[in-house]
Amino acid sequence: MALKRSRQREMIKSFLMGRKDHPTADVIYSNLKQQDPNLSLGTVYRNLTLLSDMGEILRLRVGDGVDHFDADTSEHYHFVCTECGSVIDLDMDSIDSIMETAGERFDGRIRGHITYFYGTCPACTRVATKS
Amino acid sequence: MALKRSRQREMIKSFLMGRKDHPTADVIYSNLKQQDPNLSLGTVYRNLTLLSDMGEILRLRVGDGVDHFDADTSEHYHFVCTECGSVIDLDMDSIDSIMETAGERFDGRIRGHITYFYGTCPACTRVATKS
DNA sequence: GTGAATGCAAAAGGTTTGCACCCCC
DNA sequence: GGGGGTGCAAACCTTTTGCATTCAC
């Protein structure tokens, strides 16, 4: 049951660390497939699941039906563009205090929250505004 | 292209209005199938999609891989139990102000946010605490 | 050498869709 | 009667999984 290192897992992790967007399994696969033609999609999924279970990466379910992955596990929030679907990191203060608000009239135990902001990203805003 | 009423759509909508949990398409289907054995799952999905496109119901993607539906379209928040998967309405004040926080250092246009709180629901908390 | 990891392909969900038939206006 | 809605089943997509093989320790 001991974890063994694998070239594939390292490829996947470092690919992810090198990107600020939040690629899907398929994007990761097609990119890495070029430098390692034997790579299989199942391996990509297995490692993404493993890494996120270990807490080394984040699995983002932004609601577009496809999982996105993020190597930045620090607390931060995401914005999803409803035009182009891109997922962007937000530089903002913590809003953890909303959990207190949520817990005031709730009997269970609130351990966390998932928040996605959506709207039009800078690039799409520019296009829409263009004269 | 004009919308015609359909017995099935009305069944679905009123079933949904009669529940405070947030059933999945399959739960809706199996329940209504009993009073209308000819009902098909495709029809349920088509109508749920139609109703949510019209804004008459909400499609909740809570991250468990299955869509949940809610006839209450008023602004409110949801809690998802990580033990039993139940989705519960939260009685809480608006946290729309988080959008201002999010927008401070962001160039795009933020139009909304989706927030799910997660943790242990009242029922599961009780079980876990039981001596 | 042992068992974890891979590659391949099949399977498993959940959701959508094509098509012939039905029903509402 | 025309066109939207339904039922049925097949198709779709993303993700998971079984199994024989390969690789790390």
C-alpha cells in the first residue's frame, strides 16, 4: 500500500504547477500525450484522483460538467466566465466569515464552503464592449 | 415554437414544489412513474432542463455528480451533508456582499456567485455524537 | 520478487437526443 | 392539421475500473 513514485504522476503534477488556468483531465492528457505517447487517459484520471485525495491538488467542480484541476491548494476563490468557460483565480480577502452567518440558524456542523463567482471575464468583457 | 402545456411538465413542477429536499431527476422519475407508468426519464430531463432554462426551477450542481432540482427560486443557500449527501436549505442572511469583495481586484464583470456549505447535517451529527 | 502503477479497453453513471407517434391549440 | 411534447432507446461524455503487464523499491 506504500506509495511508489511514478514518472506519470510527476509529469501530471508539474504540468499542473506550471499553469495558472485550471485544465481538465482531457487537456492535461492531450498535452502530456505529446511528450509521452504511451500515456493513457485512465492514468491521468487515477493520478488526479490520487493527488486530490492526498490534498496535493484541488478538484474544482465549477458546474460545467467537467472537472478542473488546480495545483494551488492555498485558500483562494475562483471566477468562472459564462461566455468562454475559463476559470480564473481571484485575488481577494477570505470570506470564511460567511460560515458563521450560515451556521447561526443551522443545527448541523458546517465545515467548509465552496464558492464560485461567475460573470464575464476581462477578455470577454472587452470583446462585448468593443465599438 | 410557442410553449404548450403538458401534463408531464405540470406533474414534475408540482412534485418539485411539494418537496423541501432537492430531488434528482431519477428520484423525480421513480416517484412520478408510479402515478403515470408511461412517463419516461427523457421527458423528465427535458422538462427539468426546460423549466430551469425558463427560470422556474433551479438546477443545483452540488458536486456529487448528480444534478439536484429546486422549485424555490428565491435567493437562498444550500448545505450539503458529506455523510448522507442530503441537500438542505439554509435560513440565513444574504451574503451578496461577497461579490463586492471579489470584484475589488478583478477586471471582469461579476454577475453572481454560487455557494454551497458542507459539513455534517443535524441528523448525521446526532448519530455521530450518540453515546 | 512483490505489489503498486500503467495501458488499454470496457463499463459505468448521468444526461442528451433522434425519431416515430401523440396530443394540445 | 400543424407543431410542440412524449416514449423509447440509442448515443454521448466524462470518469471509473478490471486485468494483464510493467516498473519501482
